[in-house]
Amino acid sequence: MDDGLCYQIKTYGEDFICDICRQHPRFYFSKEGKTYGGVSLACEEAAKLILLSKEPFSLEGGEELSSEISSFEESPDNISHKIDKMAPVLTSSLMRARIFLDMEYLESSWVDALNKIADLKPTREQENAILEEYSELMGNFIVYMLYRYNGYPRLACETALLLADLILAGIEPLEAARMFSSEVEYSDINIEVAKSLFGQGDMYGN
């Protein structure tokens, strides 16, 4: 609604809250007969905890990490080289912005930021500089994506570069991550389009 509140809850009360809102910002997925969970970057506090963490990623109960995450975290390369190894073929900043502009959106500020990226056309050198400046945050973002979208290393790389582009467009890093999560991850249509477009990319040459 125009006042930022939910029509359903405002009209029918808090007991009417849907499962998506009740579970926010939690997400769940199944893999090899097991159910995994986490919290998304769409929640500002969750984004801070995830992206600013100085601890290596781990799963509760001593569960073994995927080979994608282990390879990424154990590599001695800087983050831009890790990205190149994970996804040898990557989209330009202009094409990436156009891809996300073609998707549905919630906030006009998202469209404004993508249009600014399209105007700026950041080079890979500029993106790499941002990756290194915010290497810890970007590394945590990539691990988050590798965990949530197991088997989609190129998606993790393309969206990390999108974050770099958003920062170059003047968006604060944590806000850039929140915007991405809200606009892409919280749209079943958008995330499926992104997975289909960025679903290829070898992990460390495998």
C-alpha cells in the first residue's frame, strides 16, 4: 500500500499473515533427501550478519560443505581470479543491467539503479577494484549464493559483479545486497530467469 503497510494484515489482522511473510527472512531447500535452511539478504539485519561476518561459512551439526564452497574458500587467489575460475564466460555490465531491467520489479529505485549502471557501463577493471575493496563482503555474498543456489556458480559470479556495479552506481554495499535479494530472490519468476540465463559456468575448471 502507499503507506508501506500490507493490505491483508491491515484489513484482516496479524493472524491473516501468509507463510512467506511469517517465515521471512528464512528460506528452505531440499538436497539429496535433506532439508537445508538459511536467512536471506532481503532482511537488513540478516544481510549485516552474513556479509560482514569474519568467520568461515559452516553448517550446523558439522554437515560437510559443498565442493563449490570449499573450493572457493580454500583458494589462495584474490576474489576476481576466483570468479574467473568459477565462470570463464561472463556477461558485460551493460548486458547484465539490461537482463535485470527486463525482469519484473517492486521498487522504482531498483530500476533507477540498473539504468544508471546501463549509462555508466562499468568495465571489468572497475568491477574488480570494487571486488577487492569489499573483498570480505563480496566473498561472503558469493558463498551465500553458492549455498542457496547449489550448482549455479556462474549465477553467484554474475550477481557479485552486479553488486559491484550497483556500488559503482552509488548504492551502499549492504543496501545493494538487500535490493538484489528483494527484487530477484523474492520473485520466483526473476530468480528462475536468472538461473536459466546464468546456469552455466564451470567450478574451478571441473
